[in-house]
Amino acid sequence: MSDHVDPGADADRVGADALVILPTYNEVASLRDVVSRVLEIAPAVRILIVDDASPDGTGALADELSTVDERISVIHRAGKLGLGTAYIAGFRQAIAAGYHRVVEMDADGSHLPEELPHLLAVDADLVIGSRWIPGGRIVGWPRHRRAISRTGTVVARLALRSRLRDITSGYRVFSVDALRGLDLDAITSRGYGFQVEIAWTLERTGHRLAEVPITFVERASGRSKMTIGIVWEALTGVLGWGLALRIRSRRERGARPPR
């Protein structure tokens, strides 16, 4: 099965090798619409909903959707265990089931399902839907929110010496072969720092990375999951990884024999 898909060719086969992971926590207002749109644009994909015991009934809705469509499955977790661990649970299932690719998407409608074929059409170990490259844009964010996101991206790029323009984006397609080569137990981030950690891990180990412009839309319902604790975890993680990178680089330079 090819890792390259032409979204204009056989539309019914788009994503035939892919598992779409949708982590949920209080997404009852948006989940049905997101799932419907994903399956309409990419009928061959499979969807895995990972619900962290949402008190608003999202888990029950996920079960309802799975009973009427065999393309949908659900993992119920005991509590709010974090975005990173939800994706890792999905990665493990994708690896065990023999999928070729894994898609990360938000279940709140911020990531447009209609753009999924464009991400799937790129042949790379990691394809990132980027807001900060030509063609990318954000709808519905106030200036201060844009400034926070851009600042976080710049800090991460500088600290980690990354070439990625949107290393924090959560709309992604992974090659399962690339994920299989990672030590998933070594991924330490639980919140949004997970996106930075795993992209940087793949980047520094020489994997093929690509960025595709997307339109990010502010969620129409519910509340953002971003908290001070999540921001702090991401910031301290990035600065810690950046410091370790520089210490390692100095040691390597010091260990080289003089010319």
C-alpha cells in the first residue's frame, strides 16, 4: 500500500491506510459533526476516539457513533490523563493493528476535516498542518492569542534549533514506521508540549518532515483546554531540551581531536 495519496484520484480510497485519532474531553457539542465530516471527505479512514471520562456525555456519544459505523472505535479512560498519553494510546493501537499512517486531529472543529486529504497526499514521516507558512491562516483568534502562539513557536524553534515553522501544531499525519522506531515510553510530555517533543524527536533523528498550510478555526463551542499548567509544562520542557542539546553539542566539540 503506497504512502502517497492523490486526493483528486480515487476519493473513496483516501486514507485507506490511516487511523484518525480524536482525543476528547467535553466535546459532545462538536464530535458528531467532526466525525461525519472526516468520514465524508476520507471514507476509507478509520477513527479512534480516546475519551478521558468526559462528564458532558462525550463518551456515550462516541459509543453511539461506533455502534452505527464500524469505521469508528472508542477507548474509554478513567480520567483526564492528558493529550500526549491519549495520542500514545492511539499510536500503540495503530502499530498493533498494522496501519501505515496515523492522523492527529482536534475533536472541537479547529482542524478542518476538509483539509485532511492534502496532508495525506504528502509523502513524509511527519506532515504538519502549519498555520505559520504561506497559505496558512487562523480564523477567530484575537491578537493576543496569535501573539502567544507565535511567541511560543519562535521560542521552541530557537531553543531546539528547529527548522519547523509550526512545531506546536496538532494537525498531523505520521508514518507508522517512524512511530514504530520511537521509544514511546520515553516521551515525557502529557499536554501540548507533547506536540513539540515528538516533532523535535523525529526532526533531530533525521526523519523526513514536511509542512502543509492549513486554516485553523477557533472552536465554536466548549472551552479551550489550555491552562497555565499546560503552558508551563511545554515551556519548561522546551527550555530543558534546548539546554540539554547545547550541553551535548559542547561535549561533542570538546571530544573531537584537534586538527
